[in-house]
Amino acid sequence: MRAIVFYLSLPLIYFISILPFPLLYAFCDFIFFLLYHVMGYRKKVVWENMKNAFPEKSDEEIHKLRKKYYRYLCDLFIESFKTLSIRRKVMLKHCSIKKSAGEMLDQLYAENRNVILVMGHFGNWEWAGNAFSLTRKHQLYVIYHPMKNKYFDKFFMNMRMRFGTKLIAMNNTMRDMLALRDGPPSATAFITDQSPQPDRAYWTSFMNQDTPVFLGTEKFAKKLNYPVVYVSVQRKKRGYYEIDCELLFKEPKNTSEFEITERHTRRLEEDIHKIEFTWLWSHRRWKHKKRLQ
């Protein structure tokens, strides 16, 4: 059945990928109508997440913000398929890296430093990976969680690797990063705003809520002493994004416990407050509750 679903979906996915941008976004508008007005996909989850994150906002403000989010979500989903056919020059026109960010990364490369990139589900992280691989000297590796459908899993892996990005399965992170340690400088990207098991996470306040955060970024950074770089993918206008990078810690081995985790969590929070609707609000980020001690 999984194979049937995959092969039936494939022609539509490729058709979407070759649409010129005006038609692509017209299709996004149609998907928005279906997702928001007809299906109501996770509208309650998004409402609760936003109400808890922005207690100062009125119901009317939350309603407007939720609607903007769903338009962005549809764009994000459909834009991802564009990776299948988009030309390199066009890709870099739609997703670019700030000059200062590139210079900072080039300096770390010149120093022969492997780096850890830390980011959230903010902006178009798929296009950000493409732009990074097309322009930076570091070989980009992205930590990913394999999909249950092996056909879609292989499809999305090939799509993400089209411009040179390489992938590391989550369960193999430490093994693969150790294997890469003595090779050419690499950059390994961690998307940190997942929902880890509460007993193995660091708990902090994030968007006005008790939130568990993965400690993997901090653990790997301190063990390997790789500089930690926060990546922000800002949506400038529809279909256009700009990547900025900030060096959080150059020598992670010298940091105190949870310092790295707190810092990158606060940076993501700052970004969300700047452009509220371009974070993944439909994710069940707060499905785990903090246990009382």
C-alpha cells in the first residue's frame, strides 16, 4: 500500500516542481483553501500553541496570525518540491546567505574547524540547506529522522542531496560525526525544536511554556569542541529567504552545563517574536508536560 501511495503521488509532485513561480503560488493558495477552510488541519493545535505563546494577544489577533501561518505553511510545503527541478542560479536568487555570515563561516573553514549548525523549524529550512551547500566550503551534513514509508524516505533523501547536502540518520549521529572528525571541514546541522522524551531532556521556558529541549547539540559540541553557529532563515517576502548566521560559541568545551542549550533556545525565541508566523506552529511541540519533582 505504501508503494502504491508513493507511485500515485509521484507524477503530481514532479508536476508541481516544474510550475513557474506565479502558478506555483496560485497552487499554494488553492492548497491553503483546502487545508484551512475545508480540512481544518490541526487548527485546534495551532490555536492552543499560539494562545499559550502569546497570552497578551486577543482572540482576533490570534485568528489573524493563525491564518497567516497556514498560508506560510502551504508555501513551505510546496516550495520544498521545487528543489526537484529548480536551477542553481534561481535557487540562490530565492534563498541567499548574508555576506557577513558567509565571511564568518569562511574564516572557520580557513581555521580548519568543523562546525555545528543549530536552527529551528523557522523560515524555509529546506531551501537553506540547498543554499548552504551551493555556496559554502564546509560540506553540509543534516541530521534527519528516517520516514516510516521507505519509498518517500528515499525520495526525500535524494531531493535533499541534489545540491550536495549529505544526510546523517539520527541514530548514527555520534558514530558518523566521529568518522568525519579528521576529514575536510564539515558543518553538521541540528534542528533542535523537536519534542524529546521528557525524562531525557533539558527543561526550560520557551514561548511562555515549560518546554523540553534536546541536549544533543550541546553534548556533541562539548565532546568534539566544534564551534556552535546559530542559523536564522528569515522570510523577506513570499518566495524569498535570507540566511544569517551567528557564532554562539567558538570553544564549547569551556561552557557551563546547559549554557549552549539555553543560548540557542533563546535565539530561536527571539526570531519567532520577530516574524511570528514563520515557525512550525502545527507541530505538537508541547505534547509532553513537565513532571512535578
